[in-house]
Amino acid sequence: MTGLPVVVFDGLAYGMLLFLMSVGLAVTLGLMGLVNLAHGAFAAGGGYVAALAMSRAGVPFLLALPLAALAAAVGGVVLERLLFRRLYGRSPLDQVLFTVGLVYVWIAAATAAFGAGQQPADLPGFLQGQVDLGGVRVGLYRLVLIGLGVAVALALALGLERTRIGALVRASVEDAEMAGGVSIRVGRLFALTFTLGAGLAGLGGALAVPVLGLDPTFPLKYLAYFLIVVCMGGAGTVTGSFLAAAAVGLVDVAGKYYLPEIGAFAVYGLAVAALVWRPNGVLRA
Amino acid sequence: MSPPLLAVEGVTAGYGRATILDGIDLAIPEGGGLALLGRNGVGKTTLIRTLMGLTDRTAGRILWRGRDVAGLPAAERVRLGLGWVPQERRIFRTLSVQENLEVAARPGPWDLARVYALLPRLAERRANQGWQLSGGEQQLLALGRALMLNPDLLLLDEPLEGLAPVMVDVVLDAIRELAGTGLALVMVEQHAADALELTGHAVVMDRGRIVARAGSAALLADPARIVELTGL
């Protein structure tokens, strides 16, 4: 069992990536009931911006990260205004069909533009290697990912709980029609949160490249994981998404480590168990 | 002559293909009060929701100080001066009392201090979550929240429904005080006498149409006429 602490660290780090890439989807699903299966394309978009900026323009990794977040956020606001807003109020089937179509458009476009292969993205030297943490050697980059995930989760939770705009978002998530009835411009609020969610996905995608790799099928490859995080966490909740993402990361990594033949299915067992236990999310009895 | 605060001209509306309101005409002057009477299911709440822009309107105009606002969403109508206290209150249950009030805040004389002064029960419970309030307290919060919008016209949809008698008095006192400040009111109420006491005019609805119009005072003085018109 000497591998347990490492498995936990790797699982949590993976969970934090899933959290960053899927929290925007959870919030937009809660706010406007939008089932956006193309959300992973923002993560992939951020990943490509970072990978290409580093490999072709020599941009340092730490600068490539905000660049990726910004590019994904800009892509988010443009697509929200042009495409996604047309889906609000439509049936879930319409939303699913449309956004799955967008995933395939993304795959085709990314393949045509950048090729079907993996994008190279090496970590800078100062993020490589391991550190000793109470006698356990853990990957430094994994540690950074966990710290960043926790910091983003705290910032989002505080922003939602302690700021006026957070209260506007919570009111709109709870009752969008009534929110309009007290002068809240729910559409604009949605565009703002959509943009923030896309930006965070872009950041998560960029951070994921050195760990998960990146090719045009990325949004499809991880779609099931994003959906499991959102379903387990519950729509519209940051804390629920954080806990669900951590659990999914831990179970997925532990399952593949300890039960390599069937471990890939462990996360689906977790999802089924969680949905039977708490169908509306882990924080909602 | 300046246009009325709110004019409804030939409005037909409903939900999807179901038409509920049929050719509604009415006007409310600045500071005026209108009681909306009728049995359950005749379209009173649908009319309130239509004024807020929450139904499918198929004909007619809704004019706010002469400007056609029929195409505007609820948030923009509220920003022009409409305030809404919906049936069943619909407070934000996961927000605190104070947050419920703050999310509705618009510039004007009504602020937290003034709302708390009018409704001191809310001040006592400012830190409680919406779901922790009693039905009567939720109604006070729905009223206070609408006041934070600093409206020129307050739409009150059955504000006394389901309240304990002591709370009915608290809510009625507050509405009476508001009516005295010159705030225009549209009040839907099953208890016709309460609505008539607070308003200058009344309309009676039946099957989506306005079937009678009268002065509130005259109607209040003739209970038999109220029963004849409303069936209540």
C-alpha cells in the first residue's frame, strides 16, 4: 500500500482538472438549464492556445495559462451571443443534439487546422520533479494543480456567497423568472457566467495538456467525466462540483491503479451509486 | 393631457396555444388604485403576469406612460417602474432576508432602512434564509423586496392568501401605508372588501374578460352587488 498517498495525490490533481474544466458547465446548467455538451471544446481550445503558444511562439508556460483562459473566455462570450443563446428555453433534446454537433464541428476543425496528433507541451523545469511531503514523494505539478483547484473553488464559493453579483447568480439559479421580476437581467448574467465558465475551462484545458495530453477528440474523450461531475455535484453548485470532481478523480485513478483490468469502470459505478443516493447532487438531500 | 401610468388596450394573452385573456382594456392613473376581482381561474393572475411580460401576448398593447412596453422582458418593465408581489410569494429561499432585499435594490427613496422601518419583522430576521421564514414573513419579504425596486406601480397578487389573521393585519397595514404615499396599486384579492378599501376603482373578471367596472367605494357599500358580480 506504499502507493496509496501517491494515488490520492494523483487522483486529487486529476479531480482538480476535472473541476476547473466542468464547473462552468454546472453553473450554466443551473442558471439557464442549458445542457452544453460542447463545454469541453472550451477546455480543448484553451489547451491548444497554450500548447501552440509555447511550441510555436516560445511563450512561457506561466504566460500561456492566462492566455488560454482569456482566449477561451473570448470564444465563450462570442459563441454565447451567436449560438448558445438561441438554445435557451429549447428542449433538452434540441440542446443535446445541437451541442453534440458542435463537438464534432470542433473535432473536424481542430483536425484540419492542427492535425490529428497529440500536441506537445512540456512542463517548465521548475514545475517538474517531486517534493517530499511528510515522507511521501509527490509530483510537484500535481501539488500545484491541487492548490490551484482549491484556490479557484474557494474564490468562486466566496464570490457566490459574499458578493452582490454572487447573490444575483444564486437568485437567478433558484428562480430565473422571479429574478427577472426583481429587475435582474438574467440573460446578461448568464453571458457573464458562461464567459467565466469558458475561461476556467480554458485554464483547466491548458493545465491538463502536460498530464492528460491533447488531441482534437479531447472534448469527446472527457465528456462523460464532465457530465458525471455535473450530475453528481448538482446543477448550479460550485461546492458540489468541487466535491464530485475530487471524488471522480480519486476513484478513477485508484480504480485504474489497483484494478487495472476493470478500474476504468469504477468511476461509472461511483456515478450510479451517487445518483441513487442523491439524485439532485451530493449536497442536496 | 398626460397619458395614464399604465394602459392596457385590447390585450389577448395566454400560455402557448391556450388563450386565457380576451380583449382586456384598462387604465391606471399615476397614484391610482385598481382592485381586480373575480372567482378563481378567471384570469386575474394571468393578467398580472401579462403586465409583467410573462405570458404569450397575441394581440393588444401595454403602454407605460404612453410608451408601448409589450415587447419588453420583465426585468426591463421593472426598471421602468413596475413592482410585482407574486402569488405564492416566490421569495429566494436560499438567500438571506437581507440578500432577498438587496438583489432587488434600485435607486429611489425605498432602501433597506426604510423597508425595515415599515416591516420591522424583516429587520429581526435579516440574517435568516428565506426558507426559514413563516408564510406570513415570506409575504412581508415579498412586499419588501418589491418596494426595494422603488416602483411607481405595485402589482399585488393575492397578498393575503393563506395568512394567519394577525399577519393579515400586518400586511394590510403596510399596504394601506403604501397607498397613502401615492404609490399606484393593482390588487388581486379573494377578500374583495380588503382590496376595495385600498383602491379607487375595481374591475370584475370572468372567463378572461372584464365583465364589470365600478368605483371601489360604491361597491364596498353594496355587498350584495359584490356577490352578484363576483359570485363570491
